[in-house]
Amino acid sequence: MGFYSEDIDNVVLWLGKPDCQAGHRFILEQLQQLGVVFLSSSTLVNNSVAGNLGEFTAFRLAQQDANFENYKPFPANALNPLNRISKSDLDIVWIRFAENSRDDLAILQEVKTTTNPTLAYADNLISDYDKLFGEDSQFTLHTRLWAIKNSLEFTMGRSDLCPRVSELAGTKWGCL
């Protein structure tokens, strides 16, 4: 893999290995493996495409991390990284369904992508997470996890896992 990680004060930093070009090459190979149709050089990369590429990169790096090997990923935009539109769901949710449902765990991963060297855009993560626990039902954690329950029930045929996802959100609701 073209990256390695360092844990610095509980922040995992991913760096190109042995250099940035190796990291770039890895991401390019992963995009090709996914079968994306690349944008022409004259196409402007809007914020949605930049964000989707950021989600794709975060998703692929986490998949290479042994800490995530027992988790099922539920990415919103990572598998369509050059789309000019983004879904408003949680960027990536990683769920570990343990042997005992009391040991289930969900990791919510919101991704912000910017070319601004100040990285001030990352401050928007705070409001993203605040919405999950706010009062607007359009943005609450329960509502956002509903999409995952739909995927489990209707795409994966695993309606048995829906109540466990509800438990992770602190609710008692099952599937549809």
C-alpha cells in the first residue's frame, strides 16, 4: 500500500509511503480498480467531487487498517467518488456486529476535504456532529441510520440486524 499511519495524540495521520507520489499512485490505482470514468482535464472539480474523493480516500485507507477488519462499511459517496452530487447521509458508518449485541459498535466518520492550507473548513465537522444529536429530525442520528437499516433489510437481506442498528442509535425501533 502507498500509505502508512502514525498515531499522534489520538489523531491518526496517514502519509504516503515512501512519499506523497506513492500515496497518489495508490489512490489512482484504487480509482481505476473501482472502474471510475475520469473527468476531463477541462472539467472543474466542484465541492461535491472534492468531498466525494475525500470520502473515497478515507474509506480506502480505513479498509487497509487492521482496526477496521471486523466492521461492515456503509459509505454514502465513497463508491461514486467523481459524482458531481453528494448524498446527505453520514459520510461513512462502520458497524461491528459482535457475537453479543451489547458489544456492537458503530463508528461515524464525517469527512471534510479542502485545498485551503488553513484547514478551517474542518471546523464544519463540529456542526455536522451537533446536527446528529439536535432536534431537527431530518439530520438526527436515528434518521441517518435509517438508510443503513434499509440497506440491511432490502439489499443485504439481513432484517435481523435492524434492531441492533436501532439500539446503536439509542432507539427501540426495528425495520420498516
